[in-house]
Amino acid sequence: MTDMRRSSRNRTAGSHRNHWAAWCGVDDPIEVGVVFGPRGMRPVWFSWQGRRRMIQQVTYTWKELDGKLPLRYFTVTEGSSVYELCFDPMALRWRLTKVQVEG
């Protein structure tokens, strides 16, 4: 499923700012490397499709409830690619939920 819209969650600098983008739904399980610091947890890399991707920037974070389950979301960049990661703290699982394709 593709959601065509001007990306309101994208907070990256430069070329991403004023382009139309398509968010493609993915929903794949992933492995994520996380650093814990004074401002909470921050993903630094994730593995998807057999490749480790180094996160250059966390551009946006938010929390949502899935029923009674709290989920943590992170919009991150790797090069010119933008990804949405979701952490389920109850199950201790990460999922790649969306990938942004520039249009």
C-alpha cells in the first residue's frame, strides 16, 4: 500500500524537505542497534534485507497506542533513504514499517 502525500513527518535537511514522497508500507521484522543516553534510546543501525544500514539521523520520534500496547516510532535516514522503525517494548521487537521513496 502506498500513501502519496507531502511528508509531514520528514524533518530532514536539504533535498527531502520540499519534495513529494511516497511512503511504502513494509512491516518487516528487523534487528536494531540502540544507544541509551540521557535523552532516551536512539537507534544507530538496523539490518534489513541482509544488509546493515547505518542511521545518519533520527529525524522524528513519537509514541502511539496499539490497543493498550505502547509503540515507539522513529523516522530515520540512511543516505537519501528515509525509514520508519517501530519498537514494541512489551514484546521487545523491532519492525520496519515504512520506506520513503522520493517522487
